[in-house]
Amino acid sequence: MQVNIKSCGHILLSYSSIHSFRINLVWSIGPRSSQNALNFPNSKGPGPDIPKMFSNLLGSVYKKGNLLFTPDGNSVMSPVGNRVTVFDLKNNKSETLPIEARMNITCIALSPDGYTFIVVSEDGEALLCSLVSKTILHTYHFHSPIHAIKFSPDGKKFAVTRESKVLVFHAPGRTREYNPFVLHRTFYGPYDETVCLDWTSNSSAFCVGSKDMNTRVFGAQHFSNLIVYSMGGHNDVIMGAYFEADSLDLYTISANGRLNVWDCDTDLDGLKPFEAPDGETSTIEAPDGEDEAEETKDKVVRMTKDEEAKMVDKILYKRTAKHSYKEARGDKAGFGKVTSTAFHKNTHILVTGFEDGVFFLHEMPDFNLIHSLSISDQNIASIEFNKSGDWIAFGCSGLGQLLVWEWQSETYVLKQQGHFNNMNCLAYSPDAQNLATGGDDGKVKVWNTSSGFCFVTFTEHLAGITGVTFNQKGQVVLSSSLDGTVRAFDLNRYRNFRTFTSPRPTQFSCLAIDPSGDIVCAGAMDSFEIFVWSMQTGRLLEVLAGHEGPISSLSFSPTQVQLASASWDNTVKIWDVFEHKGAKETLNVLSHVLCVAYHPGGVELAVSGLNAQISFWDTTEGKQLGTIEGRHDIGYSRKEEEKITAKKSAFGKAFNTICYSADGNCILAAGRSKNVCIYSVADKLLMKKFEISCNLSFDGMEEFLDKRKMTEFGSLALVDSTEGTDVSLPGVKKGDMSSRHWKPEVRVSSVQFSPTGRAWAATTTEGLLIYSLDHNLVFDPFDLELDITPSSVKSSLAKGEYSTALMLSFRLNEQQLIQEVLEMIPVSDVEVILANLPDVYVDKLMTFIATLIESTAHIEFYLIWARQLLMQHGPKLKQRSQSVMTSLRLLQKNVTRKLEEIGKICDHNKYSLQYIISLSQSKRKLAQAEGKEFGSDTEEGTTTDREGAEKGISIVDPSESGDSDYMDYLIDHT
């Protein structure tokens, strides 16, 4: 076993072979941790369970960098900011890996075996990661931006384009020692930055395209007839260079749409290994660079002129054809430049993407056009083939689009797009199956929390979205916007079925719906009024006036028909929308109110003010219960362009959004910073603080500015550069020459707890982050004693004492042990065991069954447990419904999901079986028409029956049984 301590702040204990991927322990003690302190995976803070494991990143599917397919061709790896998301196209799921780089990722490379991958960020920091354990194994810094990185087909080496050089490293994991990033050779030749590369099929050579408009072929080994071969023929930057399969023939594509076809007079097998003459040695030059100089056993090899002159049978390239995309496009006015390319060696298909969102498919080497299509208004930043060449992945960074296209059938396999502007709000559906988000782009998107995909987008709004919410049944999504409308969308028919407007134009800043789903309320920014509509008729029922400032937040009580409204006039008003026209109660706060939230109990109200305080109020008596001071918990940060310190800047920050947990024991708070805080409502203390990102590509991430960027004229951040995010001017869609750059500020615009209590979500600058509980790693014993051990549980189980074994397993609270006990209990004893089960174990059993139904294969078995549990303890559960509501919602969510999944399979099998039955009937009729008895006892039939009887197979004649019996027979034998 080895212990590697690296400067990145990770202590990694690993076995000697990287192929085993048995990582014992990873402690994250540096800034790459998503939490503010050292936290073990199985640690728990005081109080109730807090969802603290990063689960998924929604709302963004692609930012920048290259796309990759996994070796099986069923999944796409997409860089999203400083993270990597894997989209499983076969199982229709997405997963964001728990790996963060210090800055946005610009390129990734996956090993041919699919075990390891390398990500490189904007500043040149490379992370070697495991796709199996999903952890960072090693870090390496190139100290300059990297344009391309690619593994060789045999997996033994990988090449990196750095500045005007190409670095070739030994791939990690090929030997029985941990040796990441061992430099093999450094290749020189280009006069400008190298931007693309490709390997030959046998990994013996590679080609590199450069900004100096030339393409060079290097030998990965020492060959006597190939050191470096340079090819020109272009008058713009080389965007792609590709070898043909099992050949040295080459295709080169430049940014201005020129394609050259190069034929080589030497086959791959014709490359001759170099042998130095006796008594002569090659000139050895030490590598440059701080990190490269550490590798002393591998040096940069350059041959002398005499040695180069002695080379015989040098390879020779000849340009056999040249083509222009301008002629293929037929452009007369303007021509979009090439932004990305991809080539599939086995099918000889070349794909080229342009800056106006058009791509072309050509068959090489004849350059025959197969297809062309426009998929976006912005440039196509990345293109990638899967292994078979049937699917093509496209990434458009301008709009954050990710598409997977099957070119033979001309259909989309995947078509996803996130919010290309900031997300402002989110809301969970009552069953926690779906999640709705609204953004500044005027779109309302609904995401499936299990798959991570957006399944519907509503674009009816004409301005930014300020609030979204679901109705009680979860079938309707409502949204408020700055365009002066509140719209209701039907999730069954995917249409806007109702629009609520005010008598005079106004901008709505917040939205709320009462628990029954009959009343819709929205607060106005300019008229300081609250508008009340009927959900059934769409008519305006009431206009509530009384505030003297813009309405910032609305919240309905879960148990009473009371509406709380917050305003910038330092007041919170309690309204009874059915009885009283005026405010029922007015609560005076010490500062502008930013957000209000009702406790699930319906009496307590949390109020967040501009002074960074969260105050708690009793709405029935109108008195204050307590206060949380959150100024220091928000965190100190300083923007690059600010001229004040981080401590001074913190006085202008507050909690813009707050939310109670499902059980009401905790409150979640966040604002214009990178921290999300969870407080205990009872103790008014900070329980945990989450750092949503460590991405230094965002502004406001650091407390102190980098002194290396400070000059006598000010900060270098004030100098406009090409780094940052493109923001197009309004109305410009294609070929925008007036785009400017800016550095987005890290902030959290909205937080929401899941109704199940097992997850919470936050809309941030980086996207929609979801944190969830992971009980598989938690050992939380309940009422534990010395004699309660796994062996005693199994002993009780062997004796047939099922009730005792079940209760002991819950006291140990180990998931595998509880599952083993449950599945060993006979179904006939379930009713008796549940009838005598104490109430303290009923809640735990219901939560466990609700969680396990999601992943188990024994669906009917656990549904029997759930049914008997609800029947036996239904009245008692109803009495304490508030405490078990999260478990009931989780059970409903997982049962509904299983119903949908199994229903699709049964519907498909239903028609297949009907087809088989109709086929047998037609065969019977055909046999009868020919005068033959179907299934008669002929000599061949007797032989077949005899052989079937010997093998234990029953031969059934469909003509002797009805359709229903034959259906049962087919189901049993399927």
C-alpha cells in the first residue's frame, strides 16, 4: 500500500494497482471540498439528518470543452463548468460526478478501457480521475492553457497540446505501480499554439494542427524514416486533422472551410524503428518547464543534422484533393467559419460544425455530402462520434445545448438545453418527482429528479421569471414574470391553459398558491399591491393594498388560510384572503424584508431581512420568538473589481432566500455568496455550511485579491480580455460580432427542501445543485446495547423469532442487515408481525420500505409489507401525520415511479403477446384451409413431442386451449 500526499490537498490511500480501483479512504482537506470543513462521509451533525451529499447538477448540460462517449457508446460525458456530467442514453439518466476542478473545464480525455479520465481546466490544471470510484487520483499543473488532450488507441500513452509543443506522457495504470503523468517525450516544431491532434490506429504516430496553419506528423517512437513531417496548404487556423483507419493518409480542415486530402507513400507497417550507429549518440536536451524537469529518466530527443541526413526512405505526403465548404454551403453573402470537427475512421464519415449552428456530414475521401442540418443559432463548440459511428454528440456553448443525433435515421437521441441566463427560482412537486425552474431567459423548465433530464419547456413568457410553484396535485405549474402575467401550465397536455393579468400593467416579483389550489396570489413591484385570482375561473377576486414598498415575497400557511407578504417597507403583513379585506396583522421588522417562509406547522413564520438576520414570529399572537444573526455565516468574499475589503463588502449581503425543512426542525438560508447555511430552528444555531462551488472562474470566490494581479495602475481584472462568458447584444442571433465578455458572480438565488425531506436544491450561478442523503454510508444505531450484534440478530432469525430479529436490526440500523431480515420473513407472517410492532419501529420500517422500493427487484414483496403496514397502523399514522409526512411522500413517489416503469414494459409486452396469438390463429386457419389438422400426431410431431418430453418441455396445442389460457402459457414460458 502506498500513501501519496499531493499539494492539491488530498491524502489518498490506494493499492499498488490502479486497475483494482479499491480506494480505501479519501480525505478532502483542500479547497476542492464542497463543504467548509473536514467531513467524513458517515458523519452527522447534531439534530436531524441533513442532506449533505452532492447528488446531481441540473439546469446546465454543457458549458465549454469537448464531449466524449464512453467505450460502450451508451453514455456521453459533458463538461459543465468545473464539473463533469455523464448522460446515460440507454437508461435515460444523468449523473454529475462528485469531482470539481478549480476553474472551468476546457478539455477531457477518457482512456480506451473506460476506467480513468483526465480533465484540464482553464489555467492548465489537470486532474486524473477514476470513473469507477469517481474520485480524484492525482493532480498535475501544465501552467498554461491546454487545447487538446487524447489517449492513444492502445491506452499506453496520451498526448497534450501545450503552447507550441506536444507533450506525450505514459498513461497511468499500465504497470504494477502508481505512476501518473510520467513524461515520455516533448515534441517541437510548430511556431504557434497547437490546437488539435489525432493518433494513428496502431498508436505509432500522431498528427498535430497548429495556429501557424500547418499540420505536422510526429512519430511517437524513434523511426528512421519519420521524425516530423510538416504540411501546409491552408491559410487559416487548423481546426481538425485526422488519420484514416490503419493508414498514414491524412485529412486536414482549416477554420475558413478548406479541406485537404493527403496520401502517404508509406503504410503504417513501413515505419522503421531507429537504430543509432555504433559509436554515435543522439543529442539529449533537458525538457523545459518546472514540472517536466522533475522527470529525469525520459528526455527530449532531437537528432543532429548528420543523423537526419543519414535517414533513408523518408515518408512522403502528397495532396491528392482539396475541397471547400463554401461551395458545399452555397453561401453568397457570408460564410460561417468552422468551429469544430469530428471524423469516424471505420465509417469514413466527417462531421463539420460552423459558427452559425449548421453542420455537414461528408463521406471521405470523395467528399460526398450525406446530410446538412441547422441545430442551433449559436456556434457548435464540440462534436464527437460514439464507437459504432451511429450517434453524433453536439455541444453548443452559447445556448448551453447538448444534442445526440442518429444520422442514419435522422432523429434525435437526446436533446437538452439548460437556462442560458441565470436561474431565479425553483419549486418541488408535492411528490418530489419533478422540479420546476424559472430563469432570466423567460423559460420555465420542468426536470425529472430521478433521471435529471428536462422533459418540457414553456416559452410563453416574454420576460424573466420571478416565481414558480406547483399546485396541490402536482399537475399544474404556475409562474410569475416581469412581463406582467401569471401563467398556469398543464403537465398532462403541456400547454398554457390559463393566464392571469392585472387591470393595469405591472411587474410581478413573487408568487404563491394556497394549499387547496383554488387561490393564486402575486405581488407587484411597482404598484405595491397583491393580486388575488381564482384558479378555476381565472377572474381577479381581490387586490390587497397596504404596503408602501415593492412586494418581495409571499407565503401561504400550510394549515390556515393565511397569506404572509413581505415588502421593502420594513413590514410583514398577514392577510385572510377569504374574510378580511385589510391586513389581519402587521409585523414590524428592523430592515427591508427579502423573504418569508411558513413553518410546516402553519403558525411560525420566518422572516429574512436586509440586515442578514432571520427572525421568527408567532403569527397568532404577533410576537417575535427569536433571531438568527447570519452576517458572519454568509461569508466574506471580494469581487475583482471592488475597491473595498471583503469585510466591508459583507455588510451589503443578506439571505435572499429561506426555506424550512420538511419536518420544520431546520431552516435553509442562502444569498449573494457561495455559502448555503442550515440552522437549527429550536437552538437558533448554525448546524452546517455548504460551499456550493470552488470554481475560481466565478467572481466573488476569494476573500483576498491576488497581489500578483495588482499593478500601479490598478487590478489587471479591470483590463478587458477574451476570458469569461459571451453575452450577445439584444436581438443579435447569428454571427454576433459585438459580443462582450464578463465574469459571472457566484450567488444562490433560491433554495428549496424536497417534500420527502431527503434532498434539497439550490439555483446557483453554476446551475441547479441537488444535495441528498446517502444512508448507505451512515451507521446510526438506535437504543443500542452491548448484546445487540449482527450475530445475535441472525441467531434470532434462525430460531424463527422474526419480530425480535426485525426490532434488533432496526436498533443496529444497518441497511443490509435490515434488508436481510425482511426478506427472510415469510409473507404469511407479515400481518402478525406488523400487528405487534411498536410504534417507534413503525416509522422506521415505513421509511426503510419507501427507500428500498426504488431500487429493489422484489417489488411485490415490499408492496405487501407497505399495504399491511398502512392497514394495521393507518389510524395512528394519521394522528401523527405531520411527523411521518416525509416518509409517506417518499413512498408515494417511489411507488408511482415503479408503476410508470413497469406499465411501459407491460404495455409493450401486451401487444407482442397479442401479435403472437394472432399469428398462431392465422397459422391454424391456414393449416385447416390446406386440409391438414394443425398439431396433428404425425410421425414428425410424435418425435418432437417425445423429444420435448425427454427434455421436460410440455408441448401445448393452441387449438385445444382458449386465448386466455394460451396467453397465460406464453407469459409463463416467456
